[in-house]
Amino acid sequence: MEQEINQRKTEHIRLCLNENVEGVNKTTGLEGINFIHNALPEIDFAEIDLQTTFLNKTINAPFLVSSMTGGSGLATKINQNLAMAAEEKGWAIALGSTRALLESDAYEDSFLIRKQAKTVPLIANLGAVQLNYGYGADECKRIVERTEADSLVLHFNSLQEVVQDGGDLNFSNLLPKIEKICKELNVPVGAKEVGFGIDGEVAEKLYHAGISYIDVAGAGGTSWSQVEKLRTQDPLRKAAAEAFNSWGLPTKDCIVSVRSCLSDTPIVASGGMKTGLDAAKAITIGADVIGFARQLLQAATESTEKVIEAMNQIELELKMAMFGIGVKSIEELKNTKRVTIMGKSLMDE
């Protein structure tokens, strides 16, 4: 089991670093959003404040290191670099699936990163489908306790599991099990997709089951059916996966849909997020926190300093966007009208 987990997790990292695993002809949709430049911003750039709150903690910027990996030697190096950088910059951070942590003590250091990320919000992660394969509240509590996490996020990855060799495919009757987990855990429980998106209807069902925040994880970035297509030894599933290379809801559409159904629930926008400008656009349409994954992955294989450099660039890009429209806080950015969506200006409303 240890060798199998290590091999699978290492292959996932290698493929995401070296292969084209993004959806075909699929974007986040954020290119349809543009800001209206303000030539007279009337603010001091030095006073722009990115600070916000998430999971009852203050973070220095509205950013999350999204769930990526764990359970291999390479994952240990990556997660420790990400954790140290997140602590330095004051970003939230999420772990890859922690199922491996309960099934094997090997590479536990890839998950036990609280000693590197001492103060920032830390999110543990488990595939929701595991609730149909023997996992329940006790296992979820053990995951939270072992990782010292501030939250548990349940990820939904149905299409990935179909293509993955040995995937778990029983997604039936999960909602009541999710509700039980939300009631019995003493930390907030979130829900996330893995790159195909969560829409408003699904988000509303999850919210009523007790889910505290939604990470939409929309299409426009890494497609995990494409990742598994490159891994599988089954020619039938490999060929079938090709038909789904443009599957998924663009991240922009997910944010708009979820926010239209849930006015106050925190939304994490992830899925193809590459720049601070992307982040600014997502925030104006309803996102609260922006998740970055593959954009940080290469740097994380090198050093903490390289991750911090990438984070610094993302923060600068967000500040530049805010300066360009004359807002100096995340709350002001959320409420700006200096934006056009598909050519329609909010200033005309």
C-alpha cells in the first residue's frame, strides 16, 4: 500500500509539472471580466491592505494554497516548502487527500505541516466518496486531530475516480453522511471539486447539509480526468477520457452561480487561477478567498524562497489591479462598480 500511494502521488506531481493536463478549449471565463481604469485613484499605493478573514483567522491576503499533494517523498518536500511560505506570507493552506495518512505512517511528514504553518488557517482534506468506503466521523476526527487542522474539506472527484485505475465509484447517498460529519466535527467542514466545478444548486444542497464554505474548483486549469488518462493502463478508459477533455463548469460561472444561491456563505475560487489579476476579477463577482495550486507547484519543488517569490508576484498583481481602479481594501474591491462583465458595465446600473 505504501509503495502504491507513493507511486501514484509522485506520478500526479510529475504529470502536473511536465505534461499538458489542462482542459482543451476550456477557460476559467474570467477573460470576460475587465476593470474600468481609474486615472485618478486618489489613494496611496502603500495603504492598499489585502488583509481579510477566513476560518475565523486573519490572513494577510485573500489567498489559499490549494490542496495539491501528500503521501510521497516528493510531496513532503513540496508541502513543507508551501507551508513555510504560507506562514511567512500569511496565506491559508490546504493539504492533499489525507486518506493516505490514516492508511500508512509512511510520509506522514507530508501531512503534518502544522509545525511549519504555525498560525495560518490549515485545511485537512478527504475524498467525500470515502464516506461510502468505511470512513465516518471517527476517521474525520482523527484526520483533524493528527493534522491539527482548522477545517476539513471534503473533495468531490467523480470523473477522476472513473478514469483512475482502481477508482472508487459509489457516490450514492453521500448527502446524509456529509450532514453527519458536519454535525459531529468541531471544526468547519467545507466542500470542493477538483477542477470540474460546483454550481449553485449543488452548493445549496451542501450548505443545507451543514457545509460551511464552498471551494468551487472550476474548469479552466488542471483537469484530473486528463491527469488520470495519462496514468491509466486501461485503453478503454484512456480513450473515453479523451471525450471529456473539455468537461466542466468555468470557474467564473461557478462563482456567479453559487453566489446567486448563497448570499453569505464564504466562496473559495480555485481552478485555473494564475495571477493576482485573476484573483481581483473573481473577488468582484463574489469570491472571498482565491486558491492557487499549479501556479505554485514548480516553485515548491525548488525552495521556500521560490514559493515566496511566486506569492509576492501574485500579491503585487492584486494590489496593482486595486490601485488601477482606486480601491484600497478587499471589501472595497468586492463592492466596486468599475468593472465590466461580458461588455456590460456595473457603473451603468
